[in-house]
Amino acid sequence: MKSADQFSPSRWWRNRHLQTIWPLMTKPNRRPRLSRQRLELEDGDFLDLDWLHVPRDSAPILLILHGLEGSADSHYVRRLLLACEARGFSAVVMHQRSCSGEMNRLPRSYHSGETADLGAVLAQLELACPGHPVYAVGYSLGGNVLTKYLGEQGSNSAIERAAVVSAPLDLAQCAKAMERGFSQVYQNHLVKRLKRKTAAKLEALGPLPLPLEVSQLEELTTFYHFDDAVTAPLHGFAGADDYYRQASGNGFLHNIAVPTLLLHALDDPFMTRDVIPPADQISTCVELELCEYGGHVGFIEGGWPWAPRYYLERRLLKHFEITR
């Protein structure tokens, strides 16, 4: 475990909500030039991949997994892509089903424990880019997915090096945390987005295998309510509790067999300290770096409000040994 003082932001940035909200408010204006690839899945659905640079020779590829309702346009993904672009490093963003700007075809969508889609992407990368090592970084929900995949695969992982940022590794505890205090603001915003997407799918596809009508969506005001009524039944779980139990990444940390950075802020408003796994439940391949500050996918270390300086991208570049 790394000391929390590796990341020591100036006093101005020692607020969990400022760390969480300000990166979105100051998202880089410039978008990296990306090319889209559609991956058709065996179940008739699809995933969209956004590529930065064609990998050269046998250079590694950085696979990026976004968080809940994220995309290649998410502030944290854009900043990392721009950092990779500046160094000529190849990266690809895996959009979860329905997150690329186009609704997916099937009633089902994505969730925190969906690793089969990640496996399909990795198989495609192996087919299209043989000989190129794959590194991966997962943010928030994408970090939980990545953790679960690494633990499931163990030494058979198709990913050679990984980083997990601000991941909700105990989904039940995170759902409870989001129902308290100012964290409810984040919950309300995200749950509204999920409900709008579900309503649009009900309108486009007709009745879904759900225990509710579209008129009842407004009654779902928390992540637990939404996961119990929508996420769980759409993806084969008995309910929210069953989903949280099976999908939480904490239970897979002990079996990770590749070098993995687990970066977490103790003041993350999306969760409590109960999410932090005990040291004896973590593989020796996992480097757990706990920071006193950082918020949720923030980690601003200094700079002026209109030009913040980030620890996060610098730390990730160092972990993946991405240099000029």
C-alpha cells in the first residue's frame, strides 16, 4: 500500500465536491481526433470503439473503460486521450452498450459486473492487433468491471497491465452512500439519465422484461430502486442485492495476477471507507494507493481554478510507462 501523501493537493483543492465537480467544469475544449470501429456481438448487439492512433510495431495499446453513462467525451477520458496523443501512444475507448451516442439494439444494457463485453473487445484486439500488449484503465463503474475481469481471468488475463480509478468495489455500500447528504445530488443526476434512457428504450422496443411500466419509472429515485427494478431483471439477477453481491469487484481482488494500480480517494463522495478492501484480501500484484483527498475521479493537485493541474493523468502515465 502506498502512502496517502503521494498526492497532496494545495489547500484550495481539499474539498471532495470541488474535486469531483470542477474537472467536469474545466473539461478540455479540444477533442482528440478519434476513429470509430463498430464491433458486432454474438447476441446481435454491438459495441463502439473509438481509436486514437493506429498502434505501431509491437507498441502497447491502452484500453480505456469509462464510468456510468460516460463516453470518450467524459472529462477524464478526454484528458487521458490528449496525454496519450501528445506522446504518440495508441489508445482505444470501449463504449459500454448504449453509451456511444446510439442506443443499443437489445433490451439489455450494461452494468458494473459485465465482463463478457470486455472479453469480446479483448478478443477483437488480439485478432486485429496481434503482438501488441494491451494495458487497461477503468474509471468508476469501468474500474469495477476491469477489477472483476482481472480477478476472473487470473493468470489468463489478456490485459498485461491495469489501473483502476475511483471504483465502487462494494456496490451495496456505494448505493447506501449515495443516499446521504450532498451525494444525493450526484445520485439524482445519474438516476435521471438512466431513467430517460430506459424510457426511450421502452418506447422504441415496446414492453421489456421488467416488473414495471414506463409510468412507474419516476418512482425509482435511488440507485438501489433502479437496480432492483431495471438493472437486475434485465441482466439475469434476482434483485439489487443479488446483483451487488455478484458484481462487486472486491471479491475478485485476491486473484489478480497482473500489475494493477488501485487508486482511491478516501473523501470520494460516491462511497465510504467501507469500500476499501482489507490488505489480506488483495493480491500482491495490486498496488493500492489511498489518497486522503481526490474526490471521485478528480485528483487535482494544484493550479488556478480555470487551469487546474492534475495528479491523475501524471500518475497513470507513470504506471503505464507512457513517455515521450
